[in-house]
Amino acid sequence: MKTTRPAGPPQGPDRAPSGGSEAAKPRAPAGHIRLTMAQALVRYLAALVVEEPGSPRLFAGVWAIFGHGNVAGVGEALFAHRDVLPTYRAQNEQAMAHAAIAYAKANMRRRMMACTTSIGPGATNMVTAAALAHVNRLPVLLLPGDIFVTRAPDPVLQQIEDFQDGTVSANDCFRPVSRYFDRIVHPEQLLTALPRAIRVLADPAHCGPVTLALPQDVQAMAHDYPEEFFAPAPVRFAAPAPMRREIDEAAALLRTAERPLIVAGGGVPYAQASGALHAFAHRHGVPVAETQAGKGSLPWDDAMQQGSIGVTGSPAANAAGRDCDVVIAVGTRLQDFTTGSHSLFGNARLVSINAARFDAHKWRGHAVCADAGEGLAALSAALDGWKAQSGWTARATELGAKWRGDIAAITDRENVSLPYEGDVIGAVQRSASSSTTNDIVVCAAGTLPGELHKLWRTSFPGGYHVEYGYSCMGYEIAGGIGVKMAQPRREVIVLVGDGSYLMMNSEIATSLMLGMKLVVVVLDNHGFGCINRLQQACGGAPFNNLFVDCIRVTETGPKIDFAAHARSLGATAENVANVAELEQALARARRSDRTYVIAIETDPARSTEEGGWWWDVPVPEVSPRAKVRAARGEYDEAKKEQHP
């Protein structure tokens, strides 16, 4: 990627800033180097490499929005290392953290990025992104500026003051959404805090966001650091092997099974275990269903592929989930959308293969605490000669093939007056022609993740990039930038509803500044169509979701020209009226060398009828509305199928 740097004299990472008498400066003891805390932090991050061919840097760069809490300390240090640790600027702190998280996800957690902000709103803007990374088990290093440790100028601009605890700052908001949190109150603390942080970021079981709060006065303090600290060992991504006893017990359980089902979660692609999954499924005749994070673990047309599982599941996968006698959950945290709020696998016993013991022991399942690939390989060896019941495998193969045919029929409509998400997904897939395996779709919230989970066809891990652990509106465009940075040779297609677009669209400008071309398709259903349907399914009246049902001074609410808006940010953009025009616009977008936005009006009331499962959304026990009372009766009946 070509970058343009500000004019100025070159200043490498080892060159001291000019100015002042060298003789008057304190000299570090032999074998040490005198650096500020911020300089030492950046120097350490720049030195980290991954133990694999080519020794790539662990950190591909740092996202930064500067303010009074980080511009003087961290900003100066980043400038000195800009040639080896690039600094990228975004328009919003939450968005830049989303881009960093998406980059790590697209790299299967083996490369990552850091984010630095000022104190106050700059820092708290990242809390939502930290929660997203925490839920999705994705690594990102957050470096928010903090208040003065000396307290000399307290309270400083943007400082949160706690009336009972003088040690509290706004950065304490990060504690519950960080896998590791530390506040660096003395420069020497980096010697222990940084290695701990990296261990968490690279650990398959504890992977998630790390927050190092950086008081702005400490950033500028100097310390004599051992030079060997800045030559850390290459970062090794472990693949923990299973315990023999856990494998033997799981194998004994499976040998009594006739109708097993594998549920593949995000741990499969993160462990690069798709080959092990394919080998196990075909060797033992076990069908495979996929979670949102696990989609793409098997190619969409694999004979053992049943498609999506759970609330947004396919008919084939959910039929297998209903009738199976053992579930082999691989690398999944068993979220309620996967389990149908614990109503889907009611007749099944559970074997969980998971690097995280916390997840492996959920719901009284038999735990195999291991890397997905290592666990599947060991379990397959222990099951030598065992296969699922032949009729079960044959049935699954038949239902999976039927569902793939149904997908083609559902997404192959062109002559529709008002398309819905399935029609748009079909147009995007057709526009790819023979290059479909090169596309990466990015999405996060609303109706689209459910439709994509069922209908999107991908042939490789990472071809489906949907953030649905936190289902965070606004992730899509920023996430698309992170994916494009990780996979620059692939076409990145961002599918986003009008609600998410309006929440966070400013990173279109960032994509153009960085030369990260995206194809963004905005589906305009004039509000929050997904929640509008859920509201009515629970017996509620349409209220405060679609523009037409909100308090307004106009008859229909705002009419937004998304193409004009995107053009104002520098993108090429157009509005289209139907599916045929959408396909033509997609062809132009694919030929474009810059971010291209296409907006199309869609039906807020319609969704794919095939598939799906119950989701536990409590309905009021009492209500004057007859529809609410009826919905409560249906809810009470569905709760009877929920197993504790």
C-alpha cells in the first residue's frame, strides 16, 4: 500500500530526538537504554514477530486519534517508528477499533493491531469495540490515554472524578470488557505488563482485548530499560493437545451414538482446522452444521455440509439438531442463537472440543480441552472403525443437498417489485460469476446476518466475515477496512442496512484515504426492519422502529439519498431501483478502483421463511393487547421445550 508521509527530517526508531546537550542528558547504565514509557512501549511492539516463515510482525500497525492524552507521549513515539509500525488515522475511535478487530479476525487471530486514544470520550468511545472483541474472542491492544498519576493539575480536561475513589478514571470502564487490564503508573511496569499482555493476545483460550491505560504524565517519564527487553522471542501460537483421558471418554461416549452432529464454531477457522474437520466428518460419516463464526469451516457444497444452525439455521441443520443423539461442539461458545435458547438439542448428549476450558465445560457436556484440529485428529484416531449409522449419514447428505438447491431457488429471483435481503444476496453472488470464491462478505447486525447465515455461499474459511457475537451496528464499514487490509487481493463486499449505515458511515472517507477499496451495498428498509418484525412477533404494535412509526413532523419520515451522502465522502455511488439494476451496478463496482456504494430499497416486512428456530425473547405476562396475550401463550408453550 502506498503511503504519503509528512515532510520532515528522517528519524529512525533508534535515533534520539534532536535538541539539547547530549552531555547534559542522563546516561543509561551499560546494557540499558533510556527511553520514555511511551517510547519503550512502541519499541517493544515494533520488535514483536510471529514464529512462522518470513517472521511477519505481530502488529501490523496502530490506529490513532490523537488528543491531549496521547499526542505528546505515544504520538511522538509512533512518529519515530512510523516506518516499521505504521500509524493509521480514522474518523471515530470505536470504528478504528472495529477495523483493528476485523483485521485480526481476517488473519485468524495470528496478526493484530493496536489502538490509541486520548482520555475521556476518545477512550470511552472504544468500550463498545472492546466488548465486541471480548464476546468474539478476538485480539486487539487498546492504549487509551489516562489522567495524571501525580494529580498535579487535577482535574484535567475530560477527567471523570469519583467522589469516593481517587484512583478511578474513565478507563476503568474497560475492566469488565478486557481479558487483561493494567494501568501503567510507573515506566518500569512495562517490563511485566507488556509480556503479560502479549501472552493473553496470543493465547487460544484467553484471547481477547487487552487494555493498557496510559496516564499522560507517565507516558513522558523516562526509565533505563534493559536492551534485551527489546529483543523478545518470536510469538508462538500454541495448539494445545488434548488429555488422553478426555479423548478416551469422549470416544467411549461416541461409540454408543448412532446420530451424531458436529457443530463447527469459530474455533475451527481460528485453529486452521478445516482440514481436520473435513477428514473427521467424511471418515466417520458425521454431518456438519455451522455457527455464525464457524461458517466457511467446510465449503458450502461439501457433501457433509448441513448449513447454518439454530435460530438463523437451515432446515437441514436444524432437523439434524432436533434428531441427533450426540452433538460434537467444536470451538463454539454455544450462544443462544446456536442452541435455540437451549431448545434445539434436547435429546442429545454433548461433547465439547474447545481450547477454552470455560467454554468446554458449558451445559454439563463432556469437555475435551484442546485446539480444534488437535482434538478432532486425536478423537478420530480413538474412533478408528466407528461410523455414524449409515441411514443417518444418508439422510443428512440428502437434506443438505436439497437445502443447497433451495438456496439457489430462493436467491435466483430478479423480477421483483420490492426485493428483500435474499434477493440482494443472490444478486451479489451472481455478480461474482466464476470468482465467487474470492469474495469476502462483511456484515454485523439487523436482518442481514440471519439471511447471510442461511444463504451466503463460501468455499473458504474467512469468506464469511459476520460479527454476530455482539451484533454491533456500525461495525460493517469499519470492519470492511480491516478485512481489506488483511486480504487486499480479495473483493470485500460490505452488506449493511440503512440503520447501521446511519450509525457509522464516516469510515468510507478512511477507506478512500488508505486506498482500501470496498463495495458497499446499502439495503434501505427505512428504519430498523429486523426489530420491527421481532416487536410484532411478540405481539407489540409497530412502534419507534421504522421511520413511519416514529414521532416525526413529516408524513413519512426522512428520505435519505445514500448515494449522494457517500459521494460527499469521496466514494463513487449510485442508487438503484431493482435487482437487475443492482447487478449492473455491481459489475461497475467490481471494475472500480475505489470504494463504491450502491443503495437499494428493500422490503422491511419480509424474510426467508425456510429454516429458523425459536429464540427466547420474553413476552409480557399481562397486557391489554390481545396480540400480546396470544404471543405470551405461544411463548409459554415454547418454553416447555427448553431444557436447563
